Amino acid sequence: MNTFFLVIGIGLCVLVFFVLYRVVFGPGVFNRIAAISAIGTKTLVIILIMGIIYNRIDMFVDISMVYALLNFIGTLAAAKYLEIGGEK
Amino acid sequence: MIRKTDDIIIRTVARILVPFIQIYALYVIMHGHYSPGGGFQGGVILGASIILLLITHGLVETTKKISERAIAIFSSIGVFIYAGIGVLCLLLYGNFLDYSKLSVILNVTPAEARSMGILGVEIGVSFTVMAIMISIFISISTTEDHSKYDKEHY
Amino acid sequence: MNAVSIVIAIFVVLFTVGGLFFFTTSTIGLLRFPDFFTRLHATGKGDTLAVLFSLIGIGIYEGLSLTGFKILLIAVFMFLAQPTATHAISKAGMRCGLQPWKKEDNRK
């Protein structure tokens, strides 16, 4: 079962690198924020899978929760900042 | 100056989520010795919940709940708890922050006194971190004296 | 391996592979769609469903415990938070004057 979760985790890491293309080259700041939010969502699952592989999921689940929380608040703050900047 | 969002979806979801985020922050502070977390991390989550309230409900509505004077008092109280526990250990013939000497006051064994002492220090750290994070956010997002804006739009 | 653990393993594999599949589709959408709103449409819905599937798979693997309850809590939180964040970004983009893509336009 550990090998199966390792394969899933490697697949998610490859997907993160594909999304990183949109962060670097994406036209405009909004595409970049959407891509960063998507990377945060994938990282949450990667942290949980790392916890299963290391057999310490009771530790990693707390980190994953905080990551989800800060990803949400960061996205909201960026959207709010750009909304005010767009009003001119 | 932080305006409040005119979007009802974001405001409602933030209002629903803030109490649960704060309860989770208290859990992180209290379980600092067994799981990842502790005073600093729990304080950051507490501060993040108030920052979520600030960016969705605006400055005026949030400072009705927790005013800037209260934030300044909280940051001082946290440092006072931390240094107070340290000096208390000094007064009981121990080193600074030597919690096992607190067993005389708390009437427990020295091992339990260590556990309780570090919990007290973590509570103090979390107060200070929360207050300083909120005050930094308010300081970098407001440039002038914000008491003279009209209360309707902000 | 007895019958119950085989059934549990089958469910874990089904849900986790389903999560990876939806993550892949949302990533393809983010890379290939022509403008901001369509890309957000792909990631906003695809990622929410994919996180839900992955967390259900990991939660079944973990079983009934405090950790399983926390994983369920993360799933509920993401189900509330992810659509809200997507809504906030898309509204900010609309306020900033991003135009939706029409069929005649070139890809940008």
C-alpha cells in the first residue's frame, strides 16, 4: 500500500510542475493567483500522503489543516488587494 | 483604509468560518507538547482569523469587536505572562524559566509542574503573536488617521 | 489478507486514483483553456472534487480515529473555502476589466 501512495504522490508532484508553467508565464496577475491557489490545493494532499509514507499521519494532518487555512486567507487577501487597485 | 466587501457570499462564509478557526487555534496552543504547533503557531492562526474578519468586514466593524487599544493591551499582557513565569521561578530559588520549582505553589509533582509551566508560557507567547500580527496588518493597510472617514462606506 | 481489508483497499485505491484523475483534468484545463475565466472554471470545480475524493480515500485508509475525524474536517473546510476563494478571484478579475473570451478572438 505504501508503494501505491508513493506513486500517487509522485504524480501530484509532476502536476505541480505543470501548474508552475502558468505561475511563471501566465499573462497577467490573475492567472498567477489562480495557479498558486491550485498549487496550494495539491500541496495539501501531498502533505497527507507524506504523512502516510512516514507513518506519522497524526502529525502531518495538523500541518495540512493549517496549510489549507492559510491558502484560503492568502487567496482572499490577494483578491481583495487587486479589487481595490482595479477601481482606479 | 480597509473597505468591507460588498459581496454577500464572501462575508457569510467568513462569518461562519471564523469561530471554528479560533477553536482550532486554541487546540493547536493546548496540544503544543504532543503535536506540531505551540504558542507561536496558535497565535498566528488566531491572528489570521482576525485578519480574515478585517479583509471581509472592514476596519470599522472589526475594531468594534476588538479595538486597537485592546490589541496593544493584549501584546503587553502576553509579554507580562512570559516574563512573570520566568521571574516567579527566579524568586523560588531556581533558574529563569525553571518550571520544576513551581511545584511548591501549584502543589503537584515537579514533572507536572514542568508541563503546566510550559503551557503558561505558550499562552503568553500566543497572546503577543496574535496582537502583533493584527497590529502590523492594520499599520501597513492604513496610512492616515482613520477616525475621520465616514462610517457608511468603510 | 481477509475479505474486509481487501474491500477497504479497493475503495481506497478507487477514491485516490479518482482524485488524481480529477487533479489531472483540472491541470490540463488550467494549461489549455484560452482565458482567465475558463481557466478558473476548470480549477475551481475540478480541484474541489479532486480534494474531496483524495481526502475520502485517505480517510478510509486511516479508519475511525481522531486523525480520520480531522481529515473529514479538512474536507468540509475545503468544500466551503475553495469555491469562495474562486468566487473572490473571479469577481476581482471582472472588476479589473478582464474581458471574457469570444469565439472569434485569438488565443491569449
